[in-house]
Amino acid sequence: QVQVVESGGGLVQEGGSLRLSCTASGLTFDTTAMGWFRQAPGKEREGVSCISASGRITAYTNSVKGRFTISRNNAKNTLYLQSDNLRSEDTAMYYCAAARLGAYCSASWSTGGVFEHWGQGTQVTVSS
């Protein structure tokens, strides 16, 4: 079965950096679009970033543009999210997700509808 596992979360001060990782198994990683989502307590889930299967196409929510970078290593079945200049409002549980076969980072990717496999999450806490 498909497994998606995140790692790399932690506690960091404002202005600091973290690199989140996500490994996926049980699927053909190099033909699967991937995404990062987050959910803060009392708030709805938010799409953070999406990357095409090849890695050539990326998309970000406006609040993280210029600060976060999504990337992937298809040889290692691993997805990354480099998060720089972190702010207190970035505090949330971060989830990695694998898209359905044939799906891509369409205009509606941030709703999460094209993703069918989700990890358990890794907590990111940014202290002010």
C-alpha cells in the first residue's frame, strides 16, 4: 500500500529555517505530482505548495512565495520543503500528499482535491 511519511519539523525562532522531507512508497513516485499542506489549530487546511512529477512546475500559496521552496529527488522518492525566514503564522502541522494518477498541479491544487494519499504530518512551531 501507499505510505507517505513526513519528517523535519521542529521548533525554530522567527527568521529561522527548516527543511521538511517526505518519503513516499508503494507508488510510482516519478510520475506522481506531490504537495505540501498545513493546518494550524482552529483553522482550515491550507495548500502550501505543489510540484509536478518532473519537478519542472511548481506552485505556491501567496503567503510563502519567496520564502519556501519545494523540490523533489525522484531517485530517492523524496519530496522537500525548504522553509526560510519563518514567521509565527507559519506555525502548523505540515502534511505531505501524493496526487492521484494522472493528476497535476492544476489551478485548484490548493483545495487538495487531486491528492489521495496523505501523511500523518510533522509539526512546525515558530516562536516569536
